[in-house]
Amino acid sequence: MTEIIIDGKTYTRENLNEIEHESVRNFLIEWFSDSPTVNLHTSGSTGKPKLIVAEKSRMIASAKMTLDYLGLKPGDTALLCLSVNYIAGKMMVVRAIVGGLNLLIGDLSSNPLQNEERHIDFAAMVPLQVYNSFRDNNGRFSRIGKVIIGGGAIDRNEENLYSTLPNEIYATYGMTETLSHIAMRRINGDKHSPYFTPMDGVEVWVKEENGENIGTLVINAPRLCAETLYTNDNVEMRSDGTFRILGRRDNVVCSGGIKLQIEEIEAKLANIIHVDFAISSKPDEKLGEKLVLVIEDSKERHVATSSSALLSSYLGFDLTACLEKYEIPKEVFYILHLPRTESGKIARATLKQMLSENK
């Protein structure tokens, strides 16, 4: 594994300087160096980004797991449309090296297929890229053989849109610490499922909090991680080892003694709010914490009311149609832009801090 094929041309340590794409070239120089490790940075979606030093041997093991799971073979084309500054993009490059894939360097924008005419066997994208590519309705997305989606949850309505497409589309679960994904679930075709299946060599269980196989996920993947990883992700675990993501433990709001999972409320609201938005919280004297709805809009404004009827009237849709009484936000903020990380995820810690400072 001392070479890589990019756009049909083979590169080794000796001619890496011929690669035009600076970020790809720099990563390959690091990869083909004598150092056994690579520096990675987390996305920072839930806090300050942190540095992780990853062993190349473990990244190779991760690449093999994905190649085997998807049945990719030497010569298949793989589209790189994710930044190699983060693990998702780096692992696409490593998969190409390990699997003998022909790496096609594409557009790193939110619509990577807009001008893409090449044949693509395999691609990895974030949800926004998938949505924009599908929305173009030019057939390019459905012609990609296999697509994996990571970097954030897939909107339920969008997932339904993809359900009848002819290609293989998978949602992935993982993080920088696991060197990309450790589980996948099919979101279209006869094998679609809301439950993730761990990949070979990965063992998962829950640190139970209520005795009903619901709790925070624990991952044991010795080929990828030196130690057992205790995550902050709340999941529902089934007896066959598959699991469904409920949301992050640090995204649980305790309001009036009731624990509310932010992601579940956002999923419900996605059916009626068709612009970018997020659920967050801020301190409250009576409730401890109260839910806040934050919507992107060109005109900044704020409304606070304990009346769901008044709030629904202001918003222009009935919140009670999709939310339980205790799930209805107490305040709504319209802001120009939701704070995001460099990788495009909502920076929830930053958003919460912004709200707490707004009295």
C-alpha cells in the first residue's frame, strides 16, 4: 500500500508533489511518511475541537471494514467531496489506497454533483450534500452505486424521499475517535431499517439507565480503538445487537422534571419547519431549563410566551399537531445564521451559550 490512484493516475511517495489539490497532497505526504501516526481533529459540534493522534494501522483496519462491508473492489471509482481536514475525507483517501480504488477528486461544496459527469461507484457525503444532489433531479445521485451518509442525522422526510432510489444508500454511525463509522443502516430498498448494524469486529452494548435496553452506547472495537469507548449517545438496543440512535446525552434538557431529547423534538418539527432550525435550551427559574426554538431568518426577532396557541399563531403552524405539551418551546428566536462548525454541524454548545447570555 505505497501508492494511490487519483483520476486514473498512479502516485507514489516520489511524485506526490505532482498532485494539484493541496490539501490532498499534504495529507498523502503525511500518510506516506515514516511516522506510524496521523493527527486528526474532532468536528467540535458539541464543544471545543480536540486533537487525536491516530495509528495508521488502525485507519487501514477501518478502511478494510468498509471495503468489505460494501463489497468494493480494485478499480472502482470513489468520489472525494469531503474535506480531508477531517476524518471523513481522510478515510476516503485511505480507502482508495487500501482498496486500490480510483479516487475522483470532486467539488467540496454543498452540491458536489452539480457539474459531475464521471462514473462513480462509491461516494461519502453529508446530509446536506445528499439533499442538494437529489433535489437537482438530474439523475446523477441515483447513478452512484453506493453512497454512505455521515456527519449528522438524516431528516426523516428526506430519508423517505430516498427510499425508492435504485442505488445502495447507507446512513453511518461513528466519530473521529472510532476513525469514521463503526455501524451502518440501509435507508432505501428492501433492507432499509432504522437500526444500525455494527460492522465486523465491533461489539456494542448500552450502559443502561432505565433497565429497558435504553442508555448510552458503549463501543469495543479493538482494531480501531485501543480502549473501550463510552459515548454520550443515547440509544435503544435490540437483542440482536442492532441499535437506534435517540440523541446525545448532553442534548437532553431537563425541563420541569421531564427529560427531553433535543434530536427527537427536532425530528418531529422537521415535518412542518422547512428552513434551517435547531432546538436548544436556556435557564429558567421555574422549570430549571426551558426549550427554545431557533430558526434561521433574514429578519432577527424574538417571541416568548407560555401559550402554545399564541406561539403557534405567531409561527404560522400548529405545534400541538406534532409535539406533546411538554415538548413545545417556550421561546422562539429568529437569527440570521445558526452557529456551525467548520464541518457544517450545528455548534450546539455555542448556540446554548448565546441563548443563556440573552436574558
